[in-house]
Amino acid sequence: MEPSTWQRPGLRAALLYAVAAGLLGTVVSAVSRLELTRRAVPAAALPDGPVIVVANHTSFADGILLALVGRRLGRSLRLMATGGVFRSGLVGPVVRRLGFIPVLRGTDAAAGSLDAAATALESGEAVGLFPEGRITRDPQHWPERSKTGAVRLALRTGAPVVPVALVGTHRVVGVTGIVSRLLRNTVLRPRVLVAVGEPIDVRRLAGVTGDQPVDDATVRRVADEVMTVLVSQVAELRGEPAAHPSGVPAEALGA
């Protein structure tokens, strides 16, 4: 599926999402304890209409966990996922039906991912993504400095951004030893702490209204400000300050 061909899922897809969430929720409950420790969104639910949900990324399990958090908050997230997920013979057809959006990095179709996400938002959907663009490479699992895609998407559509901090997901599924860790987790279930922040008006942060153009420097500044909110939520859940309040920069990762 090309990203630009996204279509809003129908009733059957909604039923499939509910069934998949129920099944995966059972599996997740067997290997972890998902705890929404703080919900700053009004009435403990995500806003109606178009909304962009961003989260930090420390584990291969994050997509499933973020989708489950979205369901607990009353929305079925259309996640932006790497193209490899869609090429899987087992998972690919399912995520396509669920309205997930492929991110084809390093290809001519890469720009179409934001177009597809914008189409989903214009249809009133909730889009979920990981602004770092990959699982963090920080040894202490702190978020990296974000890419600018989420902010560009918010500026383009006017959708609010809701930051969701996930802490402990790397203990559910790590980069290595996946099977052994899952087996161990059935006995010693790790806690996954979740904090949901207040919706952020990105256009207000950028000082623009409507479709006013925004220069790259402003986009970068606003992306850092949004990431600062997300990192502060992670730090609060961890109970320790972040060395890099707006995310670990590339030069620190290489140090």
C-alpha cells in the first residue's frame, strides 16, 4: 500500500480493531502491568476529532502498547509504522485493514506518509506516531531529540498534539533476548507506566494561524518544545531529571 492511498477504515475494520485490541490486551496483561498513572487530558479521554498522539520509543512493543492506551482513552489510533510491518505476510494485511500508515523511509514515497496521515486527520481520525523515528539508542533509554514530522503534520492540519510518556516498555520486549524475556515476564510482570499530557496547540507555539508558512527554524524550535514536554513526563515517571530536556542529541549518542 502506498502511503498516499490511505482510506478511512469502515465498520468491519472497527470490529477487527476491537477484537485485536482485546486479544492483544490479554497477551500484554500476561507479560506486563500497563498502568496509566497520570491523565491530564480532559475527562481522562483523548479529544474528539483529529488529534496527533506522540510517544517516546524504547521497545518493539511500543506500537501495541500505545494502541492499547489509545483504546483506554476512547480512540482507535491509526499508527504510523515502518514499511517492514506492512511487508509481513501475517501482520501486514491486518494493519492495512486497521488504517495504519506505512512510513517508507529513504524512498521516493516517504513524503506520502505525511500526506496519508494528513488525510486521516482530515477524516477526523487520531494518528499515533513516535517522533524520534526509531527506538532510542540511548543506553539509559532516554528519548532522543525528535524529528520534525509530527510538528509539520500538526501545523499542516491544525490538529492538537497529545504527548504520551511510556516508561518500562523496554522490559517487556527488548532489542535482544525477546523470547526469553517474554517467558520470564509471564512470572515477573514488569510495570509499564504511562502519563498522558494535555493537548498542545502547535500553531500557537509557532505563532501562526491557518495555513501561514512556517520557516524551518521555527519548526525545529517547536519540535524541541513539544519534545521537552514529553521528556519531562518521562522524567516525572522515572523520578529523575533528564540530562537532555529536549531529547538526547545525536552527538551525545555518539560520545
